[in-house]
Amino acid sequence: MTDITDLINATHREIGERKIEGYPATGTVLLRRAYDTTAEDLWEAVTTPSRLERWFLPVTGDLRPGGTYQIEGNAGGEILECDPPRLLRLSWVYGDMASHLEARISSKDGQAVLELEHGGLADGHFEGVGGGWDPALWALDQYLRGVLPEDLGDRMRAGDIPEEVQEIFARTAQEWHEVAVAAGKEGLLGPGSPADS
């Protein structure tokens, strides 16, 4: 596998603010990562249930604009806009937290670029949301390269998290803490954050 530092540095992380209609909170996390594939292939990898299940989680529902989706053991919501292969907008409801997810795909220098913006977040949710997406984008990279172990998703759902993945979780949590400090959001991270260590 590639050096973990290279894997961590391959993702751009940012905390910002943007008003999204229908959501009172304005906090956003933004992740950007380039992949060695085409925009069309990346679109299929992030929107096709059989491919999503390989690197993320099983997804079911009425997968069309206006339809709803459910991620197994995670969030669900409505598909607000779908413009293949460049834009997917969703409402994102996880427990009692309603937010907004936008995935934008473009091409640059022979690679496909995924920009994932999760918005409508209240202070205190940045690390958890950003830190949740970061390992998923790593897994997507490994999947697209053909090196993601076939059984990784099943192992992780069973609580058998490989040491390398545990390190990615820990390192990306630290990265999000540093991004929060740089954005003036220190002290807003939840319990168990690197700031509490």
C-alpha cells in the first residue's frame, strides 16, 4: 500500500460557512481529492449501489431525483438533484441532525476530482462529519485502484478494523482538528477530539 502520509495528504480539507436554503446552520466541511480515473467512472463509483457497497455502505431506495435513499446503519434522505456525471445533491438525515450533501465531479490533468461538501452543520459537528468522510474517500481511492480488500467492508461492519484503517481514522481526526483550529473553530469539537487528549 501507499505510505499513509501520502494517503492523508491526498485530500484537501476545509471548514467554511455557506447558507443553504432550508438549513439554519451555515457550517460546512469540504473535502477534495483527485482519482486516477475518468469523471464517468468516478460518477458510477459514487452513485451505483453495487459499487458503493464495495467501498462505502449498502444503499437502498428510490434512487432518482425526488426519490429517497437509505444508507445501511447510517443516514438517509431525499435526492434533490442529479446531473451525471458532475453533480449530486442530497438531503442528509442522521438521527436528529438534518444537513445537506453535495458531490461535484470534474476532470483535471487526466484525473477525476471529487469535491464533497457537507453543509448545514452546526458548530461542534465539523470533526465528526469531516472525519467520517475522510476514510470513505481513502476507501474509494483504494477501490478505484483495485487494492481494496474484498472483505474490508464486512470486517469493519463486524468491528474488525484493520490496524492501517485505525491509523487512517486517527490521523484524519488529527487533520480535522488542525483544520478546525486554523478556521478559528477550536474548542467547538466534540468530546474525544484530539483537543481533549
